[in-house]
Amino acid sequence: MESLDTILFLLSLSLKVFTVYFGAVALFALRRRKHFPHADPKTRFAVVVAARNEEAVIGNLVYSVLNQDYPAHLRDIYVVPNNCTDFTEAAAAASGAGIIHCLGQVAGKGGALHQAFAQLLPKNYDAFVVFDADNTLAPDYLARMNDAFVSGAMVCKSRTKAANPTAGGVAGCYGLYNTCFDIIWNRPRAACGLSAKLIGTGFAVRREVLEELGGWNTSTIAEDAEFAAQCAGAGYQVAWVPDAVNFDEEPTDFLLSLHQRKRWCSGIMQVAKRSLVPLWRRKVLQPMLRWDMTMFLTAPFAQAVSALLMLCALLSELLTGGEAALPVLVYSVSLYILGGMTLGAALTVIGGYGLRGMTKTILIFPFFMASWMPLQVISLFRDTKNWKAITHQGQAVSMPGIQ
């Protein structure tokens, strides 16, 4: 029994390392944010979109790229149809996009991007931007990315906002989650020379980086996080470019959201299993990038173990704590819900969404955030190997007045 207590104590102590580390880095958010100075258009961009059955939305993205406040001769968009059974290719071509056809059986988004970059790297592009098909861009997106590249950035991550925040409480929660992550992760890392979170959509990379990495070569269902690990291993910092804004259509169904986020959790764990050893074997120019990436990739495991320890402690307290245990639990849960709603309201304002139409989002935000814990636990024991399609409707986006 004493040995078990010792193990639990040491395990709990090791988990606190994550809290201390991430908390210490988050303090750098207090530093004044630096903006990349505006520069003349110099970067020739290729926008790359791997799309699977996205007929309803692909035209919106193509339109927003072709109507950028950026010289037309310095930007092209290519859509890579990935195992489509609808008219995604026809819709993309009709909207003005170039089409890249994959050869043979394509293994997910990573396989589609592998073939796309193999065809695009020989062309005369300076940088490549990767989006999901349900995205749209602020009119100055490429101009702001150009600012970052002209200033010397090699890999960039833009700011993602929910395109449909008032379509439902769940969709709004994604927007608040992105805002929260920008505040506690991307902003402080930009201030102290570490990498922004290169997962999700809306990131750009110079051709030199892809050439050094041998093109796009990922094999997990979290191809973006795997690519981020490769960048860290090669010593490339991911620059955060919050003035470049893209909009992402979010799920409105909570069950669908759980499936999607379970895939994300499982994907990060896959990347950790495959990338951590190569990451530490390789000599890197910036060791802190490797350390920070290690903490990021192992955090889901720590969160899952922490959730299990909390559950055990809770059950033990309920079984042995007597009559006072239940009221304390109710008080703690109530305090968490109230605090989560308050945080949700604050993030709604900070994220530039405004309070109108966001009441449901604010009410369910504590539950949305709490649901990450069981998803991490499930992912610890059950790996997600297959991508589940998410149907997009093509939400309209009002882009003026971006904050």
C-alpha cells in the first residue's frame, strides 16, 4: 500500500511539471505584442487545399483567395480532390482553382498533400499556404503573411476564427477555444521565441523548408501536428501571424464535435509515438523548440492520466469522506461552471464575436472544455485510425471589422 502511495505521489508530482511549464510560458503573454511591419508584395504564394466531398463550400474558399488584396500574379490556388464522390472538382474548377490529381490510392489528407507538393515544388513558388476546404480568408490574409515572410519567418500560423459562431452553442465554443489558445499558447510563444500551434488550418511554409524536409511526408491522422514536429526537429520556429485571419466553419452538433475532437486527441498521441524518438535523436539548432514540442505532444497523455487520478480521488472522497463529501463536490462543480461561463463571456468579447447571439455558447462553454478530459482518456486506450467526414453547409462570413 505504501509503495502504491509513493507511485501515485511521484506520478502526481511529475504531472505538475506540465502545469508549471505551461503556466510559466503563458506569462509571456503579458509582453507587448510585436507586429510584422507591412512590406511590399514579394512572396509568390500557392494555396493548397486537400478536399474530400466539399462541393458545398469549396467555391467560397476559392473566391476569397482569388479576391485577395494581393497582386494576382503572386497567388494561385490549387485544390486536391481526395477520394471525392461528389462534384468537388467541378465546383473548384468552375470557381477558378487549379486542380491537382492524385495518382493511385490516396492515404488520407497527408497522402494528398504529399502528392500535391511533389507537383508544386518544382514550380516557382516562394511559399505554400494550407487550408481546409470550409475556410474563407480575410481580404488582407496573403498581404499579412507576406509581411511575416519578408521579415524572415520560415513557417507561419495565422489566427483562426469561427465562421459561424452564432449557428449554435457548439460552433461558438470552437471560436472561444481558438481565442483561448491564442492567448495562452500562441501569443506567449511568439513573445519568447517558441513556436505557435501549427495544427488545424491556416498555416504557410517557405519552399526551402519543404525542400529540406524532402516534401510533405506524414503518415498519421494528425498530419499538421506531425509536420509541426518535423519543423521543430529541423529547428524552424512557427511564427504566429495574428493579423492574418482565416475563418473556419465549425460543427454545430455536440456528438459530431466529440468525434472530431477525439480524432484530434488520438492523432496527437499517434504523432508523439512516432515522432518523439526521431525528434530527440536529431541534433537541432534550437533545443527549446524540441523541448516545447515534446511537452505539447506528451500533454494529452498527461491530461488523460491526470483525469484518471482525479476520478480515483473523487471516488475515494465520496466513499470515505462522509456526508460532507457530496456538498463539497456540488460546490466545486458549481464554482467551475460559473467560472467557465465567466471565462466564456470574456473570450467572446476578446475574440471579437460580441455577446449578441452567443448566450448558448457561453452557457455550454464549461461543458465543452470539460469534455476534453474524457476524450483524452478514451484516446489513451482506443486509437482512432479512420477519418470521419464532416458535412459543411457553406456558412456566410461577415469579414469587415475583424478584431
